[in-house]
Amino acid sequence: MIAAFIGAIGVGHILRTRMRDWMRNLSGRPKWQLRYLLAVEKRLTLIVWAVALWAIFFVMQEITWPSRSYLIEVCARIVTAWILVEFLAQLIKNRPLRRLIRWGMWIYVTLYLIGGLEHTTAFLDGLAVEFGDFRLSMLAVLKALIVTALLFTVARVVSMQTSSQVRKNEDISPSMRVLIVKVAQVSLYGAAFFIGLKAVGFDLTGLAVLSGAIGVGLGFGLQKVVSNLVSGIIILLDKSIKPGDVISLGDTFGWINTLGARYASVVTRDGKEYLIPNEDLITNQVVNWSHTNDFVRLDIFFGTAYGDDPHKVRKIAVEAAKTVDRVLVTRPAVCHIVGFGDSSVDYILRFWITDPTGGLTNVRGAVYLALWDAFKENGISIPFPQREVTVLNEYDTPTDVID
């Protein structure tokens, strides 16, 4: 066995070098394939050692001394089990958790194959703390951790699959999708925790009393957190705000990126991401530009000279607005006189768009530019304030002012 291990080190080093050079030329492969190839590359010494041990074992069984191959068979089984554990551990994406499970399974399969599992179990069960009728042993703690970890893994896989299926269902509104995913996650992880404790014999009655007392204390200290949590559930239920909606809250204008348990993520046009507490979305006035539909009316103001025909100006302004790509032609644009200013006749131009997520300032700018081109083409001027300044000398000063 020692000779086979020394030979496996040399052969494994050569194979690892060649495999590493081959892997550097790979491109476009899925991450899971690369992760398994990397695991094979790291464990090539163990793989070569296992192959050598099984080869020696079968040779001794057929040719030489079958009765003296027992230790070689046990060692070959252990090394093979280590390799299988390594590949199964690659299913866990979290690196610290993967490392912990790998070492735990290595110890377990080694003890099982050498027949020391019962003695180890009895030893861990003897390491216990007793309080009256309550007894907590190291074995119970390990069982609770293992069972709970397995249940959490199953809950995570089921939660991911449920989330994927719910998000693909177009018949469910975006807000209800988020709510269903959150409820499924909380239910699955909560069930995994309590089932894991119950499976190893923990009495949950005392835990329920303790959790109730802790809940009362936390209720006073975490009022804002609970308020945001409840507000988030209300938002998801009444569908007033959902992912993808364009909202305005104070000076913040953007679209809802995600709805969390405590806050909503709002992304603005300049790339800033605001984390707005759910309570603010319930208690404050929120403008939802796409609540019932995506139609949004925009207003812009301008003025023309008094010498220009207002009937012609209104017609040209409406036609100019319709030339902008994002302005709807199915909904009428209108232009009205709103006042007679000091230097101009003031107008308001109203038009509709259906994609507020594309921004509002840019479409207003495009309409202003279309107005500029149309007015220039039709000889309509846009006036600006002008002032006449008269300079008086001392001989032009009125006599009544001097007196």
C-alpha cells in the first residue's frame, strides 16, 4: 500500500501537469464542468492510488495470496469512498460548507469501513450534559446539525426550483410572484429547522415558550423592522407597487428593481440604486407611473412672439410632437394658450408616451428640439425679454426732482 501510494504521487504529478495544460485551453464550458474537472485534477493522486490498490487486490485474489489481501481491500474501499465523497461534495456551491461536509463524510466513511463507527458513537453519546430530565449529548448535537443541514439543503433546492417555476409563469402578477417566493422560502426553511430538531428528539415545547418571550422583547425593539416587513407584505398583496413599475417618491424617480422584506430597490436613470423602506411606500405619497397602465401624459411649456398666428402655432406644435418616435400618435396631442406674457404668448403642449422606463427628460428634450426645427422652418420666432436703458445727464434731470 505504501509503495502504491508513492508511485501514485509520481504518476499523479505527471497527469496533473498534463491535465492542467489541457484545461487552460478550454473555453466556453459551463461552470459545473470546470468545477468537476478541477476536482479531478486535485484528486488525481487519490484516483491513481485507488486504481493501483484495486489492481493489486484483484491480482492477489487471482494469482497469489487471496487471504492476505484484506487490508489492501479495506484501504482501496476507503480511498474509493473518499473520491466519491469529493465528487458528491461538488454539488454544494458554498465553499466553507462544502469543505465541512467533505471532511465530515470522509471521517464517517472511514470509521464505517474500518468498523469503528459503533465505538465512536458510544463515545460521543457518553459526552453529555444533564439537567434533571434533560440530557444533551455530543451525539445528539451532531445528529441535529447533520439532519438540519440535509433538510436545509433539500429546502434550498426545492425553493430554487419553485422560484424558477413561479418567475416563469406569466399568468401571475410580478408582485404575487415575489410574495409566493418569499412565503415558500420562509415555510420551507422554517419547516426544515423544526423538523430537524424534532427528528433528533428535541422537545419543542420549551422552545416555543422561549421563542414567545423573545418575540415579545424583540417586538418592542424592532418596531421599524416589523413595520417594514408588514408593509412589504401589504404592498405585495394589494399590488400597488410591483417590480418593473416606474415610481416617483419625493425627488427620487426610477423603476422598482426588487421588492425585499425590509426595503424596495429603486434604480434611477443615472444608475443610482435607492433602498427605500417599505413603510415609506405605504405612508408617503407615491406616484406610480405604470400602476394600472403604461400611458403617461407629459406637458411642456413654450412661448412665441405676438406677431405669430396662434392658430398656426398650435397646429405646428402638435405636428412637431408627433414626429418624435416615443410620442404616441394613437392618443391626441393638444396645444393650448395659457397666458399672455410680457414678451410672448405662452402655450402648453401635452402629449402621451407609453414607456416611462425609457426616461422623461429625454423625450421632453426631443419634443423641444422638434419644436425648434418646426418653428424655424415656418418662420415662427421664440422671443426673449428685451430692455431699453436711457442714460440721463444732469441737464436732463427734472426740476421737480432737484427741488
